[in-house]
Amino acid sequence: MRAQMKLIALAAGRIALFMAAVLFPAAALAGTGQPSEWQLGFQGAVTPVMVDITWFHDFLLYIITAVTIFVLVLLVVVMVKFNARANPTPSKTTHNTLIEVIWTVVPVIILVAIAIPSFRLLFFQLNIPQADLTIKATGKQWFWSYAYPDNGGFEFDSLMLQDKDRKPDQPRLLAVDNEIVVPVNKTVRVQVTAADVIHAFAVPSFGVKIDAVPGRLNETWFKATKEGVYYGQCSELCGKDHAYMPITVRVVSDKDFATWIDQAKKKFASSADAPLALAEAAK
């Protein structure tokens, strides 16, 4: 039943987006991994959580649309049928048991229909499955630091690329010098914290958004099903450079991930050991 509802909601959503694109040619469907100009709807979903979020959003949209149209029809009927000219002698009826039962029971049914998939989605988001990989993300003023405790414990900073350093295919204000790299079709647990003020780790195509709070360790997860590069940003007003601490996740094959891990251990371990070497030399 749930699968059928998803298919119906997905089909209706695609029809609505198509009609909007026809009516408003300047608008474009949302891309995957990064925002698109004049986009409609969410970014493309590449994780099971984001697929469910998109379905739930569309499901609510249909309910809202139906309720709005119903209320509009009632208003039109009242204005046409019960105005002073069409109905000079108004009814003195004050109660109608059937109508009162209907307008009590129907909203309850609607709320239950919304609550059941809502609770299921919340549980799906917050119940972290057995992870294949753990990454620790630390928000700082104003950049992110990432650690790979399961793969040697190396850590690196990720800063936004300046315009002069960007490649043509890298989006402005979203590309970084050191990307998060994860394997495709693997469950990734992300431990999120902050070193100074409250930040928020968010990647729209993953359906991930969680606060990074100093002194507290929050957790979220994702399982990317498609290789590619996906962008996000800090989503908490954290200071003057809030808009300049993007998140970039590169999803690669298992083989490419293993190669990157070997390279990252050498690259970031050497930079991490440099202060220790200077301290030893000072002695």
C-alpha cells in the first residue's frame, strides 16, 4: 500500500512540475547535488531518506491543495447561493448533527493520515543503522574540519575555494579545497559538533540537516546511491562569514575510495605531524 501511494504521489508530483514548467518556461526543475536557477521543488534525491522526504512533501502538498480547493468551493457556494439577493429569507437553522460530526471526524482522519508517515519518516531519519564508515564533522568560524576515525584517524580542514582557484565546473560559494569522500552504497554515520558557536551540517540531496553544537555530539547518517559530487552549506546563522562555509561530498566507487584513503593518510598525516616535529625540534 505504501509503495502504491509513493508511486501515485511521485507521478502526480511529476505532472505538477511539468505543468509548472509549461506555464512558466523560465523555471527549471531542480538539479541534483546543487541548486539550479529558477528551480522548482527539492534537489534530486540520492539517499533513501531524501526519497522519503520528497514523497512526504508531495503527499502533504496534495492534501493541502485538496483542502484549499474544498474551502474555496464552499466560499463560492456561500457567496452565490446565500447572498441577500438570492436568499432574501435566510434559514434559522442553528444545528446540524451530521455536518458537525463530519467536520470533526474528517480533520481527525486527515491528521492521522499525515501523522503515520510523519512518525515513520522521523524514525527512519533518527534511527542510525550499522555504519560502514564514520566521519566526524566539526564546525568552526568559518569552515569545516573532518576526521575519519575508522580509516587511520586523519583529519583535515575544508575551506571554500576563492573565485581565482575554482575550475569551470565548480559552483561559486560551494566548492572547497578538501572534499569529503565516501563510497557509494555504504552507510555513513556523521558525528557533528562545533568548536565555537552553533553551526548546522546540511546536504539537501542527502536529506541531511543537523545542528553542530559546541560541547555536544549529534549524529546523522546517509547512504548515497549514486556517484557524483553533492553540495551543502552551514544552515545556522553563525556569524559574519556564515555564507562562506560550504560542504562538498564526493561519492565514489569502493576502489576509488580505497585509493583516496591511502593518499589522504599521507597528505593529511604529514600536515598534522608538522607541529609535533617543530615542537620536538624546539626542545
